[in-house]
Amino acid sequence: MQNKNLFLKIKSLLKEDINFLVTNRIPRRLASQLMGVFSKVEHPWISIPSIFLWRLFSDLDLTEAKKTSFNSLHDCFIRELHEGARPISLDPSVMTSPCDAIVGASGKIVGTELIQAKGFPYSLHDLLGDDVLVKLYEDGLYITLRLTATMYHHFHSPCDGTIQKVTYIYGDTWNVNPITINRIKKLFCKNERLIIETKTYDGHLITLVPVAAILVASIWLKFLNVLLHLKYPGPNQIDCHYECKKGEELGWFQHGSTIIVFAPKGFELSENIQFGKIVKMGEPLMRVPKG
């Protein structure tokens, strides 16, 4: 029995090593750009076999998709869902999840330090690079939401409010799967990312940080009609004044990735938010402070 357990442990470690090497020790930016080009090829000889293999070797579920056929792999990546597939919690005392995701690290920020994975802390300043935001979220609340490659890739507003500013930070494209998160320190602070600041109507500032990853060729922001990608100059600040409603679509990833949600001190996690649990867009994420 001990020999069998040892064999399984070694097999698991080797599998992790291979996954890490294949997805990270290749030219990550070039691979992402090539994937962006390949995924947009609109030819049935490319799109049909690609989507077939994707479904065969993954848990890709297209039953909720608005369309039943796709022109390209990219078209399938950014698929819309049929009406009513994601009910939005209308409870004014909760903020909702901006996306379908697996809940990662979450909880109270200790001073300005938060957790990427066990034993891997990082700072608000390293991620956000803005002293005002760092001060605002000191001892606040955060949730890391990981989108897998097969999930619905659109992200939505978690609250009613006004999007005041978007900051694009140029960076790397490390994989954001658990294997890499447990090996690369300050991974989210290294990768390409956006910082989307939304002021709620009751005065709270909620920030979404969509983090790109390998094979994520770009992030589309619908409310600005802009495509932010690996060749975009950064850091780049875009001031805006966009009124958004809870559950309104803000944009999408071209592939799986991560969104980190920040709220000031006083917010609390909703009861349904637990490590490793799948949360759907529109479900409760955080509770707003009373009063």
C-alpha cells in the first residue's frame, strides 16, 4: 500500500512538472499571439475539428450557448449565453460575481498584503501600482476568481455604479492554473492586467482586476469599444464616465483567465463563497456594509 501511494505521488508530481513546463517554459507571448491568430481562422476544416477536440478532451458545455454553430474557435471562446441563463441577484445588499469562475484565495486583506496561494503573499502596491487604491483597500476584502478555458468568458458589472477609470498594465502571460500559482511568486503582479474602478451609487469604490494569461490574446472592453492586447502600450490610463447596471456585460477574455475583485473595509463575503467552489455570474459575491 505504501509503495502504491508513493507511486501515485510521484506520478502526480511528474504530471504537474510536465504541465508547468509545457504551459510556461515556452515563448509565452508568442504562443498567445499565435493562438490569437489561429483561433480566428474562419474555415470549417479548422473550426469544426478544433471545437470537436476541445469538447472531447475537456468539460466544454455548449448547451447554454445562444448559438449552436460557430465560425471559428474564437467565436466559440467568446460565445454568448441564451437569455436568462444567468439570473442576476437583485438584492441591493449584495454585490454579484462578475463571471463564471472557481473561487480561489479570498478574505480580509492584512494591511496591504493578500494571498496568491499558501505561502505566496503579494502586496496591493505590486498589483495595483496606485497609492490611492492601496490606501483605500488596506484591511479591505478580496476574492480571486479563476476562469477555466471552457467557461463562459464574458465578465459583467458586480454592482450599479459609474466606471470612472480603466488602467492597462503591460506584463507577461504566465499560466494562471493552480500548478503555476503554487510555484511562481507574485504571478498576478507579473502578468498583463486591467484595473477597472467603479464608484457605486452609495459611495463605495469597487475594483475589478482582470488578469491575462498564456493564450489570452486580448481583452475586449465593450463599454469603451476597445481591444487591449499584448502589443498595446502600457501602463495606460483611460478616464471614463460610464453608468453601468449590476449584471451588465463589460467585456470578455479571449480565453480562460482570472479576475480579482476588491472592496473596501466593511464588506463581507457571501455565505456561498468557499475555496474551490464554482460560482456563476450573477450569484452573490459580497455583502455591502449596512448603512
